[in-house]
Amino acid sequence: MFDEKDLQMKEAFPARRKGVAARAGEWSARNRKKAIWGWLAFVLLAVVVGGAIGTKHMRNSEGGAGEAARAQRILDDAFPRTSSETVLIQSSAHRPGDPAFQAAVKDVARRLDALPRVTGIKLPSPAAGGISKDGRTAIVRFEISGDSDQAKKHVQPMLDAVAAAQRAHPGFRIEEFGDASVTKALDDSIGKDFKRAERLSIPITLLILILAFGALVAAGLPVILAISAVAATLGLVAIPSQIFPVDSGIASVVLLIGMAVGVDYSLFYLRREREERERGLEPRGGGGGGGGHPGGAPRGGGGNKKKKR
């Protein structure tokens, strides 16, 4: 027999045909081993495929919107640009005409000229410019051959050469700045943020769940599910990115949203399951009926039945 609360639930959620999510949930509950191993195989396949084809990121000109972005794409297609870099050489004790300053400038130029992708080196001079009005700073300009959007992948040897020049002339300030070096620095910063999020968010989330559940296994399941979903998503994103390139920061976004949604949805499901167990119901279809209710909320009673007293 149904109590009054059961009747209210039946009126609130009238019987209707179950959706795909509901049927998948019930099948998974009845075939747990197949569901678990199938999911792990899917995650592994997604990671392997994504790693094999690689994720294609947007070009610099594709980051805008509207007519300005369209005009920039037309210019890039018609007039391919090289990436420009600038090396700043500064000293408070020497002037550009001093032998020590000239030695530092020539050393930077020599190190850069030895690299295969460096072209168009321009040294500072009173006639050609590149010397500040106060006489303390000079700049060396050069170009990185090839596509400007790929220059960030080739700029590291130039950065190493400039760093070596800095070590060879400790009395000077020698630093590099330009399109490729800035883009690489941003990408490296995003990568560090992603690794920092991995180191911090996952352990903190696991610790909070351990305190909430009081058991490592119960706390670890939502985290493992979320991590596996993030890994699969990052792999699958590589496929459409071949046609629709994605932003370079997509990994951080997927990690943050994936961990939040994965853990939150698991906890929400467990809370609803416990509520229905307290009402005297037992799961028959693993709570698969959630997909058939408004909003798709996981309600453990989708296939539940009243416990026999």
C-alpha cells in the first residue's frame, strides 16, 4: 500500500515513458560490471584518440569577434606575418657608445644569429635608432621566420640565448619581449594554473568528502568519477577542435567545471537516494528514474518499490 506521501509523489510526477538517461541508469544498475568497465574503456579510448590527433587551438586572429576579427583574418591570410621580438639592453653605468655596452649588444646579436629561425637582426645605432634619449637603454630587434601563430613553439631557443647573454654580462639588464615570448609566457602560466588546480582542488575536494562521509571509499567515488569525466572530455574536445579550434585555456575550464559538476551531481544523487531509503523505499533500478522527472533530477524512486514490513 502507498502512504499519503507516495500518493503526493505520484501526483507530482505522473507516470510517463522513461527517457534515455533513465533507461541507461537502470541498465547500469542491473549490469554494474559492464557499466564500470565500459566507462573505463570509453575514457581510455577518448584519451588515446585525443592524444593522437591533438587539440587545435585558435590562432591569434581568431580570438576576436565581429567585423574586426573578420578583417584581421583576411589580413593574416593575404599577408602572412612573422613574429617580431625585441631584446632590451640597459645599464646605469655604461652608455651605448662604451666598449662594454657595445660588447653586450654584439654578444646578443651573435647568439641570436646562430639560431636557425632568427632573421632580420637590427642593431641599435644613432642613425638607425633603437637608443633611448637618456642613453641608458638600447634595443636589438629580430624576426622569427615562419607562421606567427606557431612562433611560440620556436621562441624558447631565443629566450635561452638572451638568458645566456644576461649571465655573461651581469652588469647589464638584458631581457626579451615580443609576440611569441608573451604568448608562450601566457600559455606557460595557464599550464601552471592547471597543474596547481590539480594539486589543490582534487586533494581539498577529497578531504572535504572524507570529513562528510567518514569513509575513504565513499569519498573517493565521486572524485574518481569526476576525474575520469574530465579526462574523457579533454580527449573528446580534440575531435571537434580540428574544425572549430578552441581557446588554449579550455583545459582549466573543463577541469573546474567537470570537478564541480561531477562531485555535486554525485552528492545530489546520494542525498536523494538516502531520502527515499528513509521513506522505506528500496532501489530496483538503481535510481534510473531521475531522467524521467522534470529537470532530470536524479530521484532514486524512479524504479523503486515499497519495502515489505
